[in-house]
Amino acid sequence: MNSDNPKTNAIYTSLKVRNNLLMALLTGLLCVILVLINQPVPILSIVFACIFGFVAGWLQTSALRKSLSDFYQATSALAVRTVLTSSTAGKLSIWFQWLLLPILFFMWIARFAPITSIVSGYAAFMCVRELFSLLGLRSLEQYVKSQPAQA
């Protein structure tokens, strides 16, 4: 039971499916806009970012499913981060996120692509990561529904 959370069966806002769908939509839209205005189109950056996003989302889903109760009890972004980093999968998902940035930067330097190729690549990463982590968030929602309501 989530005794730290004052709301009945409430999930912290960053763990809600609706909010993550909105984040995926916004970052996907940003990526599309930047791809449309970039010449040349940073295809390699986008492909690498999508691969990294898939892996990070899969790792986040794995971390979520292993610690449903702990994520449910999280009442702040710091608490969510703490639970995420308590597992190997969670640590690796964060590692993939940080590893992607220097790779995108190197691609920008090596290809002399516009600086927006870094932003479009990172937006693609975030969109794909959010979409694949929805599986774990759905598991969290189902876990919350199975918990008795607080008084």
C-alpha cells in the first residue's frame, strides 16, 4: 500500500501512461519538425537514437516490472530515480541515455551537420524510449488497480 502518497491509489505524475504518451507525442513532433528543416536529413543520428531509445525503454520496462511496489510508493521525481537506479536494468537505461549524447555530438562534428541534428536525434530517442516504456507503466497501472483503496 502507498502510505506516503496522500491520494488514493495515486501514481506519481512521471509514471502515468497519459503523461508519457503526451511526452512521446511532443518529442516525436519535435523530431519530425527538426528533420523537415534539416538539410541534409540526419538519418544516421535518428537511427542510432531510435535504437538507443528502444533499448532504454525496454530496460525501463524491465526495471518497472521488477519493482512495481517501490515505483508505486515513489512520491517525487527523486524517489522515482532512486528506485530506477536500484536495479541493473534501471542503471543501464540511464547509461544509454547519457551515452547517446556524445555519440550524437560526434556525429554532428564528423558530418558537419546542423546542430539541430543533436536535438532531433535526442527527441527521437525520447519518443521511442517513452513508447517502449509504456509496457512497464501499464504493468504499474494494473498493480495499482489491484491494491486496496486507502481510506
